Amino acid sequence: MKRKYFFLSSLLFSIMLFSCNDKDKEFDASGTFEATETIVSAEANGKILELNINEGDILKEGQQIGYIDSTQLHLSKLQLMKNQKSILSGRPDITVQLQSLEREKESALSDKKKIEILVKGDVASQKQLDDANTKIRVIQSKIDAMKSSLSTTTSSLNEQGGGVGIQLEQIKDQLRKCNITNPVNGTVLTKYANVFEMASIGKPLYKIADLSTVLLRVYITGNQLPKVKLNQKVKVFTDDGKGGFNEASGTISWINDKAEFTPKTIQTKDERANMVYAIKVKVANDGTYKIGMYGEIKLQ
């Protein structure tokens, strides 16, 4: 009786194993789901004063979720603004500075006209007219020299003010980076930092991924490679938890052009000696698919 029972059990197990193997053979490749993950890092140094996120939160691109202490940067900005104002206020008013010489020149020109009339009437000498012209030239030289000097001073102060202006823009950029802004649409997968912790440039704050579309990375053999191409539609299957499969449509978005050994996690020891090619299948996700979840494909 025991032998009969053992025989029947073995036969049933063999049938089940054979059925499973046949079911597995229905699929062309298997693998796991993944998503494009982005690690958002701090762009400033200082204490985190606000970080309004939790794992599982759905964030939008450009959404501000917190900020890092920027007191010292703000004070530096105020100091630079004062310095720039002080430098630029020292620029000379060229028009005002030249007013006295311009009046002196106008007076000299008026005297010259009078002397020219007197010379025509033989009342004044040619030497007096020459002296008047010389005086005008001297005044004009003084005007030109002062204009050059004042222009040089103004340009120098403008350059100094411009240098401070560049420093101000640097501070403003650093102040903007104190605001923690989410860069992409997605779901927060992991939170690495908390409020009141110290942040430094490059420190990871959280990891986010857009789960509205996921990627199923599967491996195909060299014999299957000619059967696949980019943007090809395939059927995607996942376990429904009831002994069956959920079916969806996917699109091949990437095909590796280099062969690799079969991953140990999804193939038997003998099959690991075979060379395979990785492909990625893009699948729209309504919340069913999770990162790390297993899936299979069937080529159409």
C-alpha cells in the first residue's frame, strides 16, 4: 500500500513538474521590473530647515519641498550690495566736472571773435589774435585731458562694480540652490535625510522614480535576437496571485548590442554558460507593477 501511495505521489509530482515546465516554455523570456531612478542631492551646505516629503509621496517636477539654511548667504548678499553701491557712487559726473572749463572756453571764443574784428580794423595786432587762439587750444587740451582722466576713473569704477555684480550673481545662485526643488515627476522611493540634519553639496536627500511607466528587463538568447527590434510590441505577463497571469502590452525600448552571461538569479546553472542579450520592455503602469517584481514576455 505504501509503495502504491509513493508511486502515485511521484507520478502526480512528475505531472505537475511537467505541466510547470510546459507553462514556462510558453514564454520567450523573463526578468524583473525596474524604473529610471533619480537620486536628488543637496546643492548647498547648511542645516535642513524644511523637507516636506515621505516615502510613497507623488511629486511634480519643479515642486518646492524644502530649503536649507541660507542666513550667511543672505548677509553676504547684503554686504556685496553695499560694496557695489559704494563703488558706483564714487563715479565722477563728467558734465559737472567740465563745466568751468567749458565756460572758460566759451569766453575765450568770444574774446577771439572780438579780436578778429579789431584786427580787421587795425585796432588789434596779429599777435593778440594768435594769443587768443593759443588760449583756446590750451583750454581745449585741458578739457580733453580731463575727459580722458574722468572716463578712465569711471570705467575703472564700473569694472569694480561689475566684479562685485558677478559675486552677487554667484550668491543669488547659491541662494536659489538652498531651495530644495524636485526635478522630475515621480514617486519618492527612499528618503535619506531629515529636518535639522546638516546637508553638504552632493549629499543624497531622497530617491525618486516615475512609476507611471516601468521597464521590464529580460534576457533573450542569440537565436531570439533576430526576432526582436526596437518599438516592437510584445505581450507582458505577471503572476496574478491566483495561479494565473495578468496580461498587458509592452514596447521594446532598448536592445543591448553586447552579449553577456545569463544572470544567475533567473537561470539554471547549466544555462548560465549560455550568452544572452538584455532588452528593456516599456510598460504602462496603473500601479500593478512594482520595482523588482518578476515578469515574462511573449514575442508577437
